[in-house]
Amino acid sequence: MKETFEEKLARVAGTIHRVAIDDPHRRYRDGLLYYSNKAERLHDAAMVLGGDPFGHHFEAFALLAGFSLEVLIKGTLIGLREKIPLKHNLISLSEAAGFTISDDDRAVLKAFTVYTTWYSRYPAAKGAREMIEGMEVLNAPYPRGGNLAKIAEAIRTSPATVNTATYERLYRFCHQRFFDVQSSVYESAEWSWDLPEG
């Protein structure tokens, strides 16, 4: 059975999280405050663009919103002293952090992963299969027929689609987990020669 977030947090609570103050790369890579600040800037930029699925800047919103969640989750993993997977899959990252997420949140994270890996960045995915699977993920929560106004309202308000409300819910959740870690460990700025390489 996989370790839960709470079990991982209990394992590191009260420990010292050492950050190399004189090595800019290690300081930014390992310093929890930098993850918090980066996520906040990405979040603010996403919110300026707005998360209306029919809005002109929606793809840019989804890209920045997905990146902000990725930064928070990876920052949480660093604080938990977990190995950071070299991937952008938000569900895999959430599972690595031990997060318990609902089916609706899982669907939204899956869609954000599609937006951040290719849909908001490129005209097509690297391969046809990835593109077909990605489009299925993005289209899955949307009604296939009926009154257009009702479909649009369902898309804007569904807890399983990417919109402002679902993003804010996930951002608050990830931010709280990050804060739980950040406030449970003691961050210490130290000289790099006093720290092990890594």
C-alpha cells in the first residue's frame, strides 16, 4: 500500500531542510520559498487571463494554471524529501506526493496535463496516439448533445472540467499541502561545502 500524504508529512515533520545559500542553482532548486513564489506568480497570471472555457485566452490560462499546480506539487515533493519524477503528469505527481484526490479532480488534472504537455503549446502532440488520447481526455466531460446554452453552462460549472472554479479548488488544495510541508520542516540556509551533493 502506498504511503499517504499524511504519513509522508509525519516522516519529515520537525526535520531540517537544508538549502545551499551560495549556490544559486541548488538554492532555487531546493528552496521551498522559491516554489511558493513561482506558483503564486503563475496562479496570478492564469487568473488574469480567466478560466472561461469559451474565453479567448483559455489555452494560455490552462497552460499557466497547470504549471502552477505542477510547481506546487513538485515543491511539496521536495519538502517531503521524495524523488521528483522527471515528468509533467499531474496525476502521477499527485500520487507520488500521496495526495488523495476525487474522480472529478483526477479528470481535471488529466486535462491540465494535456494542456501543459502539448495542447496549449503546440498545434499537435508528438504522436498521433498521444493526440487522439489527449483529445478524448479534453472532450470526455462535455455533453454530446442538447440545448447549446445548457451545454455551455455545464462546461462552465462542471466539477470535472477545466474552468476557474475547478482550478481554484485544486490550487487551494495543492497550496494547502505545500504549506503543510513548508510549515512542518525547518528550512536552513547553509554553505554548499557543508551540504552533501545532490
